[in-house]
Amino acid sequence: MATVAVEVVYRGIFQKTLARNIVRSIVFAARKEGKIGTAFGRYGDSPERNGIPAKQFAIVADDAEELEENLARYEASEVDVTINVDDTMCKGIESWAWYGLQPINELTKPGGTLIVTSRQEADDLVQDMHQKDSPYDLSIIRSTVSFSGLWVYKDDHTDVRILGNLCRVCPQLVSLDSMLEAIREQFDNETKVASARRAYDLANVRPVEPGEGNPETPFKFELPGWKEMEEGLVIKAIDEGTGFRGGEEGYQPVRNSVFKKFSTRSMRPIVNFETCIKCTLCWLQCPDTCFDVTPDGLYDANMESCCGCGVCEAVCPVPDCVTMINEQHFDDNSSQYEAWQADADGYKQWMTNLIDVQKQESRTHGFHHVGGYAEEIAESAQPGGDN
């Protein structure tokens, strides 16, 4: 067996337990077959921040020497399997500030597999993912949406169902029997064992051919080489803001040209400009200064700077003026204000349709009353529920 590498891409803090359980179980299962492995993390920020894409790796080899050879690198240069535990990250991730936007399938080797937890169809996910020059497989695990709109470790057995699927799509890693034994020892829960076995039986793949997917070039930038480095520690100030879109009226802050925050969000705000009372609260309270002040005193959220925290929706005093919408419904970061200016009626219809769809979805920014989590679990356990 050649060395097998698996990466788990997750949203920082919220999904850390989920990612850790997956990579630990891979190593424990491998040891039952006389193989040697290790698991480790790579974070997108220090300290690891809420929602920021981060990674855990599991590497399995036949012997210690082979494993050490692979661990000599900072991280795996390619992996047999990429596991993405939040489908909105299919659009790309900015896990490390010096990478720019990294495609979710960047490290997935030719013929490898991308596993995604999602309710979307495979064709829809493929349109979000950046094109590759080599083929790979996509396998989807259906799961429920939990706290803060993220796919987190909870009672729907997401962790073990991913592990069962993994054994099916990457049989050279470990056998299903070894994985089930490792799950049984770790969790002492036969229901989880059954969930892993069922995920193995239900696993299927959708081949992704070269050239399929998003044709855009991911955002990136060049770091200065050692000859361009300045003496000492230099932190340059950001320039003062100017008028809206370079004009003389309104206000648009100057932002960091290399740190984009859009990969951190699972939801984004949409604004009803017709009901806005210009109270300034969204502009004042936004922790990332992502609102631009328009010449007519309205507020346009800059979608490259928005991290999707939901503060603007929470502080807005006007019902449905600012509404958080599932990120899966958007294809770009274009200006909502400009779309409204160009076609107010069309924008209103677009906005109304999105709000209606969002009301039918379970992705939210947390529970708004005590007992909300327990109610969700009870509902999903009913016949016809999500589990």
C-alpha cells in the first residue's frame, strides 16, 4: 500500500470536534491492520477563529519510515480524499492568509475523491467548485444543518457516516470492519456502528471530468521574496476612505487588498433598500466594516469583506430589511445596491423569492430560544425527518 492522505476541511471552532473525531478514527482503524498513521491540524488563523476554514489531516502508511518521509512536509501536497464538512466551502477557502483563495479540490489528487456533507445535488455543487485539469470523484453525504448554520458534530452521526462513506470510496485506506471496530471502541454505541455501515452501503460517487466546474481563476496574490522584504517589522496603515465607488458623495472605506473574508461565511445578508430607515446601525455595528454608504444614505454590504456573522440582521430594527440567506444561493459577490438601482422591481422579486426559500430551510445563525436544539433533534427523529 502506498501512503494514503486524507484532509478534513472544516469551519474553525464550530466543527473542530467533528474534524478531530474523523481523523482520529482513521488512525485508530489503520492501526488495527498493522499500519501506522498520524493526525494533525492546520489552522486558518491564530488563534483559530469562528467560521474560518481550517484543516485536519490523517496520513496512513505501511511503516514508520514511510510516514516520516511524508511528515517532513508542512502539509500534504496532495491527498487521496478531501472531506468538506460544510458545502458552502465548495466555492473555495482562504485557510491561510498567504494563499489567497484555495479551491476546495486543490489538493485532491487525480482519481481521488471529494466527500461533501450537503443537501444540494451533485451538479449544483460541481458548478461551485473550481475546475481541475484531472478527473476526480464527488460523493455526497446527506445531513442536517445545525447550530450557527454550520455542519457541526451532533446527534445525527455525521462523523461516523463520513467514516463509513470513506471506507467505500477509498478502500485502500482501511477496511470497513477495521473502521467499525474502531468506532465501537471509541463511542461504545452500536447505533453509531450501524450508521457507519449504512453510509458505506449507500455511498455513491459522481465522476467529475476535467474542465467541469467554475471556470474563474481563484483570487490570489504574490508574496514578496526575501529580496523585497523591508527592514524590521513594517505594518502599513490602510489609506483613508473615499466617496462611494470613487465619487464625491457617500463613503467607502479602503480595505485590505489581499485578505478577503467571503470564504468564512455560510450565510450572507441581503438588504431591502425600500424599507431601510437609514438608522446607521448595520454600518456602525458591523465588525468587519463591510458596509459602504451610498450617496442617498443607504448601506450596501461589500460581499468580499462580509464574513456572514449576522450582526447586521440582529441589530436592524425593521423586519426583513436585512435578512441572512444561505450562501448556496449566490454565484458572485456583486453589489446589491447597484442591482437595485438598475432594476428595482426585478431586485424586489429576487429578494422576495430568496426570503421565501430561506424560511423553508433550517440553516440559521443559531437558536433564538432556550430548548431550540432539543426541538430540532426531536423533529429530525420523527418519520420523514432528516436522519
